[in-house]
Amino acid sequence: MAGERAVRRYHVYVVELDSAVLQEKRFRERNPQHRPGLPCVYVGMTGLAVEQRFENHRRGYKCSRYVHRYGRRLLPELFAHLGPASFEDAGRKETALAEDLRQRGLAVWQA
């Protein structure tokens, strides 16, 4: 199984969330650094095509409740440069991207 994960290609992706997500206490509390006017986003990783994973979220299949309820669109300008990676590398890229976006003042939910 571990060997299969290393060979398989994973992608990091970012979904813009409607600002109404800030009404969710748990989301708001995890993002005290959020600067008003900047986007709210979800950062995740997948072994599927990014578009297919986003549709799964929206349909409620293996979804993040925040993407299911508040997901607006993919933001490829924030993740396209990362390209495919092994499971382990994608996990590191996901965490680094989420932290970078938080430091820039965006409200971020990471899987």
C-alpha cells in the first residue's frame, strides 16, 4: 500500500468559500488572523482529478462540510504551480500552502 501511494500522483487544491462560512463558530475560531475582505478558503489534497474532487464535495460525497455548504469555485491560481506529487510530498505542500495563505490573512480550513 505504501508503495502504491508513492507512485500515485496527488494534487493539492484550493476552494474559495462563501464568506458566510465565517458565521460558523469553529471556522471563525480557527482563523483569528483573518483580515476582513480577504477570501475564505479550503485547502486539501486528492488522488483524483481536482475538478472531480470538487464535484464530490459539492454532491456531499466524502466531503468537507464547509466545501459542501459554502464552496464556490476552485482557485487554480493558488495551486496550479504545485503540480502532481507523491502522497507524502502533496501532504507537505498542502500544509505549507495552508500556512502561507493564513500568514497572508486569508481564513483557511485544512483537511
